[in-house]
Amino acid sequence: MDGMHHPGWGKTVDTMRGMMSNRQVSDLDRASDRTFGTMFLAMMIEHHEGAIAVARTEKQNGAHGPAMDLADQIIKTQTAEIAHMREMLNGN
């Protein structure tokens, strides 16, 4: 999927918001247990936010019912997961 482009997204898949860079993966590989967990959650929040942005684009520009239904599910579930991960970061 590297470099894949979808009209209207304005970015290629490899530069979309929430996609981890090679540097981030390397930093994660070298992180200690506690730091790893914090970095992982922060990166996953960003990744989910990127997925929600793409899902919103589908909702605005899409025409295929099943894809738009999936976009609704992504927005709902990943918003809830972001809230849960933020709680975890805050020690709750």
C-alpha cells in the first residue's frame, strides 16, 4: 500500500496522519517496558485519529453504502478506543 493514493485524501497512504514512520518503529523497538507502553498508546491514538479522518472523508465523499456503513463503525469504535487509551495514559 506504500504510496497508494486516493483522490480527495490529499496524501499518499505512506504519509497519512497516524501512519508510523520507520524512525518511530525503531524508537519503539528500543524503548523500555514503561516507555514502550506510553509510546505505543500515543502512537495508537494518532493512528486511530487518522483512521477516523479517513472514515469522515468516506462519509462526506463516498457513494457505496457498505463502505459508508463501515466508516460509521470505524468512527464509533475508534473514538471509544481513543477515550480508553487516553484513560490508560492518565493512569485510570
